Amino acid sequence: MTNRLEIQVLWSVVFATLSATIGYVLAGYGPLWLGSENAVSAAGMIAAVSGIILGLTCLFAPRPPRRAPGRLILLFTLHGTSRQREKPR
């Protein structure tokens, strides 16, 4: 979502608060809204809501710019040449 640490921490707090609030409400009242008298685990519902938020974030987050393939090939080439110079034990 961002490259700045302060903004990322703020987003984390917002998502954690939303997960806890929505998960707790759905755990307590969700089954009642669907006609069941039993509640479900609050921790499980909070984890499920966190997973849904994570999935939505992955789907709709801005994509980072692609790196030039030449730079990646150069990195692997340099890594390979340093490995070739090592002597076997």
C-alpha cells in the first residue's frame, strides 16, 4: 500500500482494529442473524476476517514497478561466478 513506514504502521493499526471489531461482532451475532442460537469462536472469526482483509489487500493493492530483466540476470551471473571461485571442501 505504501513505502513509508509511518503510513504502513497506521494501515496495520486500522486493519487490526477492523478485524477485531468486525470479527467479534460476527462471532457473537452472526449465527443469530442466520437463525442459529449458538455463537462461534471469536478468535476464529477474527482470524477469518483478517484473512479476508489480507486477500482483498493483495487483490487491490497497487503493483510495484517491474525491474529491468538485465539487472536480475546480472545479479545471478555475479552470484554464480562467486560460487565458482570457491574451493570444494
